[in-house]
Amino acid sequence: MPMTFLRTAARNDALVGIAAGLAMAVITAIWSVATRAAVTGSLLPHDVTLIRFSVAALFLWPVFLVSLPRYRQTRKRSLLLMLAGAGVPFMWIASTGLTFAPVTHIATLMIVMMPIFVSLISWIVFRESLARRQIGGIATVVAGVLLIAGSALFLNRHAGAWIGDLMFLCSGLLFATFTVTQRRSGLSPWQATALVNVGSTLVFLPVHLALPTSGIPHAGLRELLVQALAQGMGMALLGLYFYTVAVARLGAPRAAIFLALVPPFSTVLGIVFLDEHPTGFALAGIALVMAGVVAVVFGARPGIAANRS
């Protein structure tokens, strides 16, 4: 009887994690398209950054206040790493990158690269070993990134897409830092989500007010509502929460496999809503990166893959 109960609990855990991972992939794809539309329209990157965190913060104030004692028990370095990794620096760099490069690039170079960075951070900082298949997967990802970067550098030189690509890699590294830190901090998904959104709003609102320009007064009501839903309700609140749930239920490596679904979702949405058609080189690079991520995730040793500490 106890073994049956444990197997049922483990199965339920896995189903919840899978559902959360799928929801996160869809929300992330919508977010990437909405952000690209915003920063190539009326809004500036710092406007999108403020909208992302402040809207979610309106709903998360109670969670943040209740969690204050728990935050005080958490190491300050961990809190700062989470705020930087999923907060203002991450979002500002990512949204600025979208002024240079299309959604297919952010979906691949930032979002799908996150599990690669997680594996590398775990290996370098925490001495977690890498299986041979993981090493091969990382090499495949690097080949895919070079294809995408080469496409941006040589085929889109005048558009400066390579600048956006570098920013996406940087923001992906930041979010990977959040992932590793949150997993080891002991904070629950809601506590981590509240920390990032409310904390980022408190820090960034005075900065935004001090900046000389803003596109918010010139944006239409419909555009602002779309961004409030996509940024604040979608990515900042639900997307981040579903991601932390998937990590908690499946472990960071297994949860990361759902990030490989974001590029195809984003590519389709980008074609439909933004009329952005990726080059053949970019598509080949995306395919290589996705294949590499699968190898890294499923190549993890069982003890590491299941780590939910």
C-alpha cells in the first residue's frame, strides 16, 4: 500500500510538472512575440520592463509581505542573484535585444540556451558531473548557435541582429543563474515569483521615472492592455510560476526540455503576427540547438536529473 501511494504521488508530480512545462512554453512564445511587437512599436525596452514587473506586483503584494520572514532567513546573495537573474537586468537586456533581432533568435539563443547554461553553472560552480551524452549535446548546441550567429552576422549585418543575439545569450545566462539559485534557496515557487516581481518594481520604478524618455504616454490603450496581459499577467506572473513549478516537480534538467518547444511556437507566431520569416541557416541552427537540448536533458544522470533540492 505505501509503495502504491508513493508511485501514485510520483506520477501526479510528473503530470503536474508536464502540464506546467507546456503552459510555460506557450506563454513564453506569446511573450516573445508581444515584446518584439512592443519594442518595434510605441514602447521602449525600459517601458516593457516596468510593465512586466509592476502589473504582476499588484497581485503579488500579499504574497511578498507574508513571505518577508522567509526572505530574511534566505542568504542575501541568493536574493540578489534571483533579482538580477529574473528581474530588471534580465528583462531590460532581453527587450533591448529584440529591437535588433527577431523572435526566433530570442526563443533559441536566450530561452533554449538556459538549460545549457544551467548545466554549465552546475558543473563549474557546484561540481556536478556531465555525462558523455550531455557533452555531445552541448557541442551540438554550440554548432547551432554558430549557425544562427553566422546568419545574423553575414545575412543581417545592416540590421545588427548579431547585437541582439549577444544580448539574448547574456539574458539567458542571467535566467539560468536564477534557476540554479531558486532551486537551492528553499523558496517556494510563489515566494520566488513574488520576490522577483515586487522587488523589481520597488527597485525600478524610481529609475523609470528618472529616465528622460518613455513611450507609455504615446501608446494606445489597446497596446498597453496587450502588454499588461502578455508581460505582467502572462510571463511575469504565470510564466515564471509555471517554470518554478516544473523545476520543483521534475527537476531543473527535465523541466528544461519544455524550453525546446518555444522556438517552433515562436516561429509560427512570428510568421503570423509579425511577418518574420527565418532564413534557412537560422532554421537549421534552431533545429541543432533543440536537438542538443534534448541530448543534454535526457543525458543527465538520474540522480542529477531528479535533483529537486
